[in-house]
Amino acid sequence: MEVKIGVAESPRELLLTSNLSPDEVEALVADALKNPAGQLTLVDDKGKRFIIPAARVAYVEIGASDTRKVGFSVKN
């Protein structure tokens, strides 16, 4: 599943692919935002750990993975 995180005062967003369900990611974000002095910690599918101060989280977009099709299509 793909997760995009907007960081306040940053022109770029963080993009990661996670093995967590959308509900699990939403719960982690909600828990992190309850304490502005806390942090949001997510681990991607390759084991990289992302730690964002909760006060800097502008938005979180939770969506399905973008599956890439490989190969050629032949139309008759």
C-alpha cells in the first residue's frame, strides 16, 4: 500500500510503500497526532524507518499500491 506524507514547510512529500493495512496506518497517524510533541514512525516494505515529528505532519494520503504493468500489449 502506498502512503504519501506531506511535511509542513517542505515542497516535497514523503512517499513510501508499506505492508500495513490502511486501517493500521490510519491508527498510527491518529495516535501520533494526539501528541504534537510526539512523532509518526512508519516502516516501509524494505525495512526503512521514517520518523516525522507529529507537529510537522501536514497531511497523510493512504492509497492502494500503484501496480506497474510490464510487457507489451498486442491489439488485433
